[in-house]
Amino acid sequence: MNIQYRNRDVTLWCVYTAPVKDISDVFDHYRVSARAIWNTAFWPDVSLRDWDSVDQFDEIQRILFTELVLRKTEREWPMQDVFQKAIPFFRIVPTCDAPIMINNPRSPRETGYWDDPVNRVKPGESELQFIAYFDWNQMDYVDLRYYRVKICRFDGHSEVVGREALIDRDHTAVQLTE
């Protein structure tokens, strides 16, 4: 939040930055746990490689996220919104000049394209809110390598604000804002 103070002679800017805490280890614990459940309990059994199993696993992931992340960070979020809506107090922060895949819909029905020409993000130039983990193939062995995020700010690229993006967790930190 920017606060502007003015008098006749000078304008002073005061930038308020909410306190943040790095919770990357909390998210990593969830990631390892969720991957282990799918990769050792569901995926090895060929009869469980179907959309019904994916739906059941999605429910397990929501419960796991609620218990291992939300409870650990002392936050609340409606269960039905976990992995559906951006969570404003979980920020995904690039730690380097990182590749990013921004959703580039062709029409309201064709949204599965991640090829916007803006494909790099630097530390401090964006605000990315966590939505979910992402894997390209939900019925294969999962890695949960990417964060699916909502772009709330992207300096110099206002045309992508409001869209979703994918960013590799190896190039990010997860911050909890107050």
C-alpha cells in the first residue's frame, strides 16, 4: 500500500510493506506428503489411474493442505476454495530472474494455453498469489513442480494482471503476509 503525504513544497512517499514470513518449508512438507500419497498409493495401481481416483485424490489434497499448511500457519480458508481461488496471504516470490508461463486464453472456452510472450519475472516486479500446485498430467507420476498463481501485479505488463500463471517452485520462495 502506498501512502502519499503532500504539503505545498514537497511530496513525500511512504511505502507500507506488510510483515512477511518465509514458509517455503511448510509448503515443501505438504508437497512431499501429497506426492508420496499419489505416487505410492494411487499411481502404482493401474486400476486407480482414472478420473474418479483423481477426484478422490483432489479431496485428500485439500484436507492435507488444510491440516499441514493452513493449520501450521494459523490461517483459515474455506475448504471448497482450496486450490480453486487465489489465497491472498500466500505469496509466491521469485528468487531470481525466473521463467514464468502465463495463461494466454484464445477464447473464454480455450484457456489451456500457457504461452504469453511475457515469459520471465524478476524479484520484486510482481505480486503472485498461490492458487494450487500444478502437474501437466494428473494421472501420471506427479512431482507438483509448479505453483499455479494469480497475477495481482506485474510491473510493466498490466495486460497480464488478473491472469493465472505457472512458475517452477525451484525459483521461488513462499511468503506468508500478515
